[in-house]
Amino acid sequence: MADITRKIGDLDVSPLALGGNVFGWTADRDASFAVLDGYTGGGGNFVDTADVYPAWVPGNSGGESETIIGEWLASRRNRDGVVIATKVGRHPEHQGLSAPVVKAAADDSLRRLQTDYIDLYYTHYDDPSVPVEEIMATLDELVTAGKVRQIAVSNIEPDRLEASLAFAEREGTAQYVAIQPEYNLVSRDTYEGPRRDIAERYGLAAVPYYGLASGFLTGKYRPGSTVDSARAGKAASYLETERGRKVLAALDLVAGELEVPVATVALAWLAAQPTVAAPIASARTTDQLPALLAVATTELTEEHLAALTEAST
């Protein structure tokens, strides 16, 4: 990856965040280490995980991804060179966003990650049972204690987001610097609109998840094809929609003109959207990394961007 960084608060991050949801799921410890080595070796520095990843796998209890990342950081002795983002609120033992839950969950994440601080700490899903004042004050305590550098938010309704930001601004507490929405060429509606408007107004950086729509936007899902992937069902469902088919056709055209992989084009479109700092994409194997890392050096023309935007509308 070229030496191009984006700002999230006071953090300098790569324009492609490596998703850690596959670590401990479709990538075991050795495969995860290889992917992390390949990503950082290619110039990447921004790793995204959550305390719940991947609790949905039989036999897992949550936190396996953080544990693998922590062991990798300890073995490579490169903690200061990597920006680690993780999330709170969905771990089986730490549900919700009450003050005691968030504090206990943060300590557990720090232990699994084998670090003294989390660079970027997200509320994973909002907890409407807890006032935004309590959530923001608790996160502010973690920042003041040095356990967290910057705070962020993922899945939240616009009114609660606005109330959180307004409270922090009014009270002078730590402020959200980023938002992590579901956002990609075949799923634009969740973010474009009120959430993006608020992000623009408050200067939040967007770090979209499902940047490749569970793999659909890699181009490997085609009519009549069978893909060996844990997420194949969801990805293949996009083929059944007119939007999905039109997007795939537009991606093929642009990728052919630029002579880059379809996944690179999909991520480059996302990276070019207002507020977006770094899309998230995961890799099970090192073979999947070059197409992701290439987003740093791929510039789409205005014509390319317009064609993709039109196809996805």
C-alpha cells in the first residue's frame, strides 16, 4: 500500500481497514497471522475488530478475534505501528452500554489485545435503555484514564447520534470522531441521508463495514456459480436484484478499463464518497490482500464514479 494516510481524529490510518471478523472463524490463528503480516507488510496499519467477534461460531465465546490480534501484536512487537479499533456492547458477557458493562468490557478487550490502550473504541450497537449522557460520560472516563485514544459509534439512529454529539460538544467530553455504518454499492440507504448529514456537520470520518457486501462486490458471485464461503448465501442474494446485476456490470466495465480487480473498484468508489476515510474489508487468505490494498493507489475518474453511482441508484 502506498504511503497515503487518512485522518480519523488525531489518528493516521491507511485508506483500507483490515476487518478482523474472520479471525477465529474462517481464518484460524496461523492464517490470521499470515493475513496480518501480509496487510502490514503491504503498508496497512488499521485493523478493525470487536469484542463479540466471532461468538457466532460453535464453540466460541466471543473475543477470539481480539485474542488472535493480541497474540500477533505481542509476537511482532509492533503495537505502536498499528491502529487498533474494537467495539463494545455485543459480547455475550457484556451486553449493552451501561457504565459498568462498558468499563468491564473495555478492560477485557485490553487484556485480550495485550495492550494498554485501544486506539479507536466504538459502541457497536446503540442501547436505547441507557441515556446518551451516561454513554458519553463513560467513554470520556476511558479516554481520561488513557485506556482509549478516540471514541466512535457504529449502528445508531440519527436522533440518538445527534444527541450524543450535542452532549459532548456542550459538556466538553470526549467526542465521537468516526462512524461505522453498513455502506457499499448495493447498500447505500442506511448511511446516505440523515446519518451522513450529521457526520458531515460534526466532522465524523466514516469507516464503512460490509464494504464488499459480504463478498458480492469481489465479482466472484455470478449466475450459475458456486462459491465456497461462509457468507455465500447473503452475497449471492444480491444477484437476484436488478441493482446487484447493474452494479456488477458497471464494476466489470470499470475494472476492465483500469485493469484492476472488481473488488478494488468497489472499494475505490466507497473511498471516494463524502466523509469516508477508510472502508473495511476482510481477508481469509493472503491471496485476497492485493486487491484490497490496491485501493490506496486506484483513482477512479469522474466518469467511472458517475457510472457506478448511477448503476447503484
